[in-house]
Amino acid sequence: MKTRVVLPALAVAVLMSSSSFAQTMVTTRHNFQLATNNVRVAPGSPEDGLCVFCHTPHKGQASLLLWNHRISSSNYTWSDVASAGGRTTGGTSYPTNLRTWTGSTAKCLSCHDGTVSIGSLYWSDATANPNIPMTGPDVNAAGQLTNATYRITDATGADLAGNHPVGVPYPYDRLASTYNGITSGPDVVLSEWVARPTGVKVFGTGGGGAPAAGAAGVECASCHNPHGTPNRYMLRVTTASSQLCLSCHQK
Ligand code: HEC
Ligand code: HEC
Ligand code: HEC
Ligand code: HEC
């Protein structure tokens, strides 16, 4: 009869602790354990938490971010900028090396280009290369993302045409900057940038650490926080009144 009293107390304790360790993530589309999400682990798969789809304490793909999701073999390009010399209006080169770049963009694209199973990991529960079966209306039988809204590339999984530049320098402190081997182009109007953006996240050398004058850049995670935010689409800053864009662009 004692268990009747003890069990509910335990359940409350477990609920409280799990909600405080993953306060924002649990309700996002990045919680693949959530049965109401359109992409989720198939019934009967081992329950190994939220973090394992992206991070592992051991035997990951990379030390930086302890990355645990299989990287795509796509060589990303912005196909339609070739005629403009592969450059932005400011004359900055679009990156051609995103797949091997240490910044987190390739990690987002490892799911969001639709070519790799969401459940294709490096290490989980003492198993090498587990392929966790996924289900839901937005994945195919191979666990790849099929909903074109959430697939950021075109259907080939390699073309980023039409997407905001990522893996490119940010003119931090209104100075030309070098990031991912790319230097701000000659026609970037340096006075039209927020010197030190807040709310959004500008990255430092290699895509980790703090930005500095001359060494700062933009990744997918500049605008999004993959662990969730109070804003829609996990955006770091609301799009209301263009606040997100104006966090960087002084227009
Ligand atoms: C869908 C993929 C994904 C999931 C799931 C995920 N993360 Fe992350 N995490 C990332 C990415 C991408 C970054 C890098 C983002 C950045 O640099 O801002 C990151 C960064 C981090 C960092 C280092 C930077 C920081 O924000 O402190 C920690 C620590 C971290 N995650 C912990 C966790 C934990 C704990 C969980 C589970 C509760 C989790 N993550 C779930 C993708 C994920
Ligand atoms: C492990 C695979 C995985 C990784 C890594 C990953 N995502 Fe996702 N993401 C998903 C899936 C699956 C969905 C849900 C798609 C659906 O519902 O059709 C999603 C949804 C989203 C959404 C939509 C959120 C919403 O509320 O509508 C955004 C934005 C997003 N991801 C951005 C990112 C960014 C940015 C990164 C890297 C920092 C990233 N994701 C890394 C798998 C991933
Ligand atoms: C300059 C800011 C910015 C960057 C950089 C950025 N996003 Fe987004 N993203 C947004 C905004 C704003 C939305 C909401 C668009 C809307 O209202 O439909 C969005 C929406 C999304 C969505 C939801 C589906 C959709 O298309 O509306 C996904 C998934 C996503 N982004 C993934 C990514 C990935 C992956 C990258 C990197 C390759 C990335 N984002 C880079 C600003 C950004
Ligand atoms: C985290 C900072 C940041 C945020 C937030 C941001 N941008 Fe950008 N944006 C950049 C950088 C850096 C470039 C590249 C500038 C260059 O070197 O030419 C850029 C380039 C652009 C370009 C020029 C592309 C070209 O090829 O000429 C446009 C247009 C643009 N952004 C629009 C937006 C819009 C719209 C938003 C809001 C949804 C936004 N940006 C949010 C940093 C940001």
C-alpha cells in the first residue's frame, strides 16, 4: 500500500527535473520523442532522450559540439549566383566548402537537406552507427525529411539558391571581416551594419567562440536556436517589425 503514496511523489520529482533540464526543447519540433511531431522515433525504438540526435558524450563525428548526426555528402552551392561571380551584392563570395566547414551550418543541413536519415547517428547506447527508425508524415521509410517546407535545399539536397547567405563573414564593429576563408567584399557598405548585434548570435573564428573585429560570421544558428526559443520557428529574435533583420542590417 505504501507504493500508492510513493509513486506519485516520484513521478512529480521526475517531471520537475526533466522539465528544468530541457525547458525549451521539449515542446519544439526538435524533440523527436514527442508523439505529436510530424517527425518522431518509431514505436519500439530505444528511448535515448532528446540530445542524442545531435550530441553524444563519446565517439561523435566531431569534438566541436560533440556532434552525433551523420553529415551529408552534399557539396552545397548557391547555383544561381555563378553569373554574378558567386558573390553577394556586397561582393562577398558565397562559400563553396560548407560540407567540410567547422561551423554549425553543415550540421543543420545534415537533416535539413533531406538526404540523410534523421535517425542516422554515430553512437548511442553503446552501439556504433545506430540508425534509429523514424516515422511521421514528414519522413519517408528511410527516415529522410520529405516535407519541402522544412527541407532548406532544393530536391537534390545540394542547392541553397534563394537562401540567406551562411558561412560568410559579418562586418563586426563595422569593419571588413574574414570568416570561413572569406573576406567581406569591397562593396559591403560598412556603415549599414549593427556594430555588435544582440539577440542574434554572431560566431567567432571556426564557427565557435565569440566574434571579434575582423573575425566574425553568420551561420544558420545566428538566426535560429536549435534548442528552441519563445519565438516561432525557433528564431532568436522575433520577426515582428523586422526586428530579426534589423538586429544585423542597419537600414
Ligand atoms: C536538432 C539538433 C540538436 C538537438 C536535439 C540538441 N542540440 Fe545542442 N546544439 C545543436 C547545435 C546545432 C548547436 C550549435 C548552436 C550554436 O552554436 O548556437 C548546439 C549547441 C549546444 C551546446 C553548446 C552551445 C551552447 O548553447 O551552450 C550545448 C551545451 C548543447 N547544445 C546541449 C544540448 C543538450 C543538453 C541537448 C538535449 C537537451 C541538446 N543540445 C539538443 C543542436 C542540437
Ligand atoms: C537531427 C536532425 C536535425 C538537425 C541536426 C537539425 N534539425 Fe531542424 N528540424 C529537424 C526536423 C525533423 C524538423 C521538423 C520537420 C517537420 O516537422 O517536418 C526540424 C524543424 C526545424 C525548424 C522548424 C521549427 C518550427 O517551429 O517550425 C527549424 C527552424 C529548424 N529545424 C532549424 C534548424 C537549424 C537552424 C539547425 C541547426 C542549428 C537544425 N534545425 C538542425 C531535424 C533537424
Ligand atoms: C538571416 C536569418 C536566418 C538564417 C541565417 C537562417 N534562417 Fe531559417 N528562417 C529564418 C526566418 C525569418 C524564418 C521564418 C520564415 C517564415 O516566416 O516563413 C526561417 C524559417 C526556417 C525554417 C522553417 C521552414 C521555413 O522555411 O519557413 C527552417 C527549417 C529553417 N529556417 C532552417 C534554416 C537552416 C537550416 C538555415 C541554414 C542553412 C537557416 N534556417 C538560416 C531566418 C533565418
Ligand atoms: C546575424 C546577422 C544577420 C541577420 C539577422 C540578417 N542578416 Fe542578412 N546578411 C547578413 C550578412 C553577414 C550578409 C552578407 C553581406 C555581404 O557580405 O554581402 C547578409 C546579406 C543579406 C542580403 C544581401 C544578399 C546578396 O546577395 O546581396 C540581404 C538582402 C539580406 N541579408 C537580407 C536579410 C533579411 C531580410 C533578414 C531578416 C529576415 C536578414 N538579412 C537578417 C547578416 C544578417
